[in-house]
Amino acid sequence: MQAKPLHTFPTHIPQPVRRNPVQQKSLSLPTIPRAISISVPDTRVAIPAPPSIDIDDSITAFWDYQFLFVSQRYETTQPINLRIVDGTIPADFPSGTYYLTGPGLFADDHGSTVHPLDGHGYLRAFTIDNVTKKVKYMAKYIKTEAQVEEHDPKTNTWRFTHRGPFSVLKGGRKVGNTKVMKNVANTSVLRWGEKLLCMWEGGDPYEIESHTLDTVGQYNMIDGNNLEGYDKKYDVDIWEVAARLLKPLLYEYDSNFKLVEKQEFKIPDHMMIHDWAFTDTHYIIFANRIKLDVLGYDWQNHKLDPSMMNIKGGNELLPHIIQVSIKLDSDYKCQECNVKSMQNWKKSSDFPIINPSFSGKKNRYLYAATTLGSRKTLPSFPFDTVVKLDLVNDSVQTWTVGSRRFIGEPIFVPKGHDEDDGYLLVVEYAVSMQRCYLVILNPKRIGSSNSVVARLEIPRHLNFPLGFHGFWAPNETQN
């Protein structure tokens, strides 16, 4: 997940009088046999009208936000079959694995909590078999140096010793803390060459065995530039550490991990470098000014404040989709650069994707996670909708997951020659039930009532918090 730009004071959201969510009458819901979906009708208007929501009080919204970031301590030792609760696995769905990473743990057994961005990496894998039409699920923690230090496998207990760049431990200090940095490998996961790698922006990736999700170890790609251990040599505050983290160093490797190119850039400010693009001749780096208390982390009361991501009248300061156009001359020098918002979709959005087969080519369709703004207390985040933007005719179509349910990053699984020929994978977080579902959508049907192809249920004891980034890895026999 990207760090979000914030520059204003948040609107206050009242804290519930009673802290225990189990005692809240608003959370005593009847048993629901399966997940419910709401689809927005097929329309060509710029912004569809949001559906009404029955439950919309500040107490319920507060706890829904907390449940999206509930720690999951369990791991799987063997793959388990997921139960299909809606639809069927399509006959033409490609075989492969959807990998998703993100934080898994936010509280230890000694009274400390950490910011979601500092949570230990928890890797999830959904393997879809085209022959058997079964989906197997696995999940394990990435065994980083910090995870091994902070977790006792014999007692399955945790004690945080590194606070991370965004957190404060119980009895700890925000400035002058000599154990700040910890590589939690929770940000992204990708496969390059023959290696599956879990990434974090402040250090080397960790290599993972793709079938068992066992951690092979830290993969030293950037020899001499790894910042893990920096805190052991210097007693500095968070801003000095951040300044070193945010200096762009770009390395290009071929599929055999041979270094092809190395570039270093200097940006005269404290900015967050989270994403970039590249061409045959240029790197395109997006540098954002940010406020480090994204997601509303409050280490003193061990809660997250949803108002930090739902600023009243400040939607333009939250993440949204933009279009960047760069004009080069015959010598590949930049002559013009234009940045503009998508006029047909201005709501808070993140996780934009396209069909990966069209990467580096002119594309027509763009997909993203967004919100229809139907909840007064949570109008901007968390996301509850997948939006499909047609960049040719400026049309917008949406699929909405429903009341008191959220979604993460959508993933496109290509299967044909047409740009929207394939499937979308997205995780549904039914926080009111504390359940997770893997949802398969038909991109061609986004906006219609039959866009859901299948929904699969993750067992309750393996319910997991909001993931960050993932990718689809087709079976090698299909490549």
C-alpha cells in the first residue's frame, strides 16, 4: 500500500464509550450463510450513484476500521482447499498462483502495538488448478531477522524489540531510539527469474520457496547499500533515517540477476519514493510529500483513527488516480510533462492496474480499488469498489462489494488477446463477520449484476488483515 499524502488536520471521529467490540450491540449480527454482493448497474455516467447503507454510525465505522487490521498469528503447514460459496471456477481460468503480501501482526504479548506499515510480512498464496477446479490456500510469515528475533516459536509469543520507522513501542522513544529499522518484507512480492522475492523499501528482499512459502533467506541484491543494521551504528532520529531511505537508487538486473545498470538520484527534500515506471531510455519516479502518521496510528490507546484517511472536504489530498503525459524530442529529452486528474473519476482510489500483457503498450482499460463514498464516516477509505475506466470513451463502470465489506488490490489475470479478456482477483474483507473471501470477477461484466464469477471462503481461523501488494504467477507450463 502506498503512503498517503496528508497536509491538514483530520476531522474528529468520536471514540466509542465502550472499548470492547464484542459488547457493542451494533456488532451483534445474525449468522450470514455466505457473502453478499452488490453490483452497480451498467451505466455510462461519469460517477455512479452510491448505494444506500443501513448501518452507518460512528461506533460501527470505528470498529470496522479496527477489524481490517486484526493480527493473524496462525500459519498453514499444508495447503488447504477453499470452499466455493458463490459461482464456479471457470473452465478457461488459467492455472497459477496469486501471491499477496502485507502485514500480519500489529500487537505483541507485552503491551506494544506497531503501525500497519511496520507489521511483520505475512505471505498468502492462492493456487488455482485448471484441471481439478480447486483453489488451495497457504499463508506463512516471512522469517526475516527481525521476525526471528521477536517471535518465540516454542510458545508462539511475540515481543517487539524494533519499533520500525512508523511506530512507538510501549515505554519507547520516537526520537533517539537506537533500534528503529527492521526489514519486515511486507510491501510487495514478485517473481524474477527463478526467484520469488518479498520486498521492503528499506532493505534487501527475502527469497521465498514458492511451493511451501518457506523463507530461503535474505537475498543480497544491493551489496553495500542495505540499510538494515544502520541503526546499530548511529543514534539518530526518524528523519535522518528517512532521508537515507528516500534517496533513489535504481538497479536493473537481467533474469539471471546480473547487474545491467545502476543509477543514483538526489532529491532535495524528504519525499517518499514508492513507485516508478521505466522505458528504454528513461526512469519515471514519483516523489510524494507525505505525513508519516498515515492510517491513523495511535500507539498510546492501541487503536487506529479512521479520520486520518477520511478528511472532511479534503478528498484531493487523499490518493486518487492521475494521468501523466510526457513528450520527448528526437533526442529523448523531455519537452513537456503534464499531470492531470481523471476527470471522470475523482473519488479516492489506489492500486491502479492494467492487463499486464499490455504493459508498455497503449492501453484502453484501467482498473483500481476505490470507494463510492456511501458511508458518511468512512467516505474515502477503506475501499469497497472496483472501478473500470475506459480511457477511449471516458466511461466508468463499477462493482461494489456491499455493506460493511472492504476490498484490497485487484489483480488482472489475462487469458486471451482482447485487453479486457481475462479475470480480476480481489480479496473481500467482510469485517462485520470477520471473514475473508477470494472473489473472481469478469472484467467485461464490471457494472452488471453478473460480474461475480466465483467467491471462495477463507476459514475463519485463518482470517487475515488487509494486504498490500501481490501478483499473479501463471504456471510455467503455460508460459
